[in-house]
Amino acid sequence: MATQDSYVVRCMNCGTKNRVPADKVDISAKCGKCGSPLNTEDLGNAHPAAVTDGNFDTQVLKSPLPVLLDCWAPWCGPCKMVGPIMDELASEWRGRVKVCKLNVDENPIMGSKFQIRSIPTLLIFDNGRLMETLVGAVPKEQIIQTMARFL
Ligand SMILES: [Zn+2]
């Protein structure tokens, strides 16, 4: 797999997108506009991150990358089709998109905040805002198409 030579990281202080060379990610990267430190800790993550009611703000709303959030539950059959796609996308989009999973049974606050009435539901966040909603076990191609403008 080709390694990325740079990453696009949003500054969560001023909202500016910064391009960070891969060899600068480990040292403290700063926003070119306001000088705030950039959050680069998620860039190496190739697996979906577990999001809860408790860590939603830091994991999703303050993410320096666009977020693809899979809202699911263990008893849900169609969710089992989407789960492996999330694993693949987390690996394929490593450093570009933060792929997350929210168990709606264990985290009812976020489930009701975003009015999730059927699962699986995929929510796309960018810069702390909900941008897109995909309801149902949508094919991987459709997820990729919907995410295209955030990549
Ligand atoms: Zn900034």
C-alpha cells in the first residue's frame, strides 16, 4: 500500500485546513494561520474508533479529519453487513477520514440527539457539523461516493 506523503488536518481552533507533511506529523505540528497545535493523533489509526455518549465531542465534533460514524447495535442484522465495510474504509482512508462506530443501545443520548430511528445509520461530520446521513445497509460504493467531497 502506498504511504501518504502528507495529510490534511483541520485546526479545531480556527477551522483552517492545514497540509502536514508525513514526516512532520510526529513532531508538534502547528496551524499555519493561528499557531494552535494540530491534533494528529488519529492519523495513524487504521481501525474504527469506538464513540460513546461520553467521548462524542472530542472524538467526533473536535476531530481534525472528516468523520464517518456507523450507528449500530449488536442485534441488528444489516449492521453486520456494514461493519466489515467500516473496517475496510478505516484502513483505506487512514489519515484522511476518521471512521467511528457508535453502539446506539449503549449510547442512547447521541442516538436520540441525531434522531436515529433505524439502524444502521451512517452519519458524516466535518468541522464539527453533521453534513450527511445515510440510512440502511448502503453499498460501499455509495458510501465512497457520498464521502468523495470530504476527502
Ligand atoms: Zn488555526
